[in-house]
Amino acid sequence: MALSALMGGCVAVVPHFVFAILTFSPRWEKVTGNVVNAFYRGEAIKLMLTVTLFVLAFAVVKSDPRALFGSYISALLVLWMAPLLFQRKHLG
């Protein structure tokens, strides 16, 4: 069960990390031509990587779906809410 939870967190965090590295890399912007194309390509890679990691989590590791999806959703909520919480902290 713990391995399933770890996998769910990794499925959420790793694609976002890859997206950030690729999209905000100056070299990636040169390859894509402009910032908008870099975001589109980064988002496409993030989506493909997420699907691939879910397939690996279920096919190779035989994960528990409750733990995997629970930690996946929790990690996504943290990724989405962290900027709002930090903004509120700095505003007052």
C-alpha cells in the first residue's frame, strides 16, 4: 500500500517537474520557436508522461488503486494550492 501511495505521488510530481524543466529552459524555447509553443509541447509531454506512469503503476507494480489515486489527487491539490497559500502569506 505504501508503494502504491509513493507511485501516486510520483505520477503527479514527476510530469510537472519535467514540464517546468523543459518549458523554462532557454534551449527548449529555441527548439520550439516561441514561449507559447514551448508551453504546448511541454504540456503534451507532461500528459504523455502521466499516462505512461499510470500504465506502469498498474501493469508493472500492480498498485492498489485507492492508495495510488488518493496520493495522486493529494499531490495535485498541493501543487495547485501552494501558490495560493504563498500568495496569501505574502499579501498580508
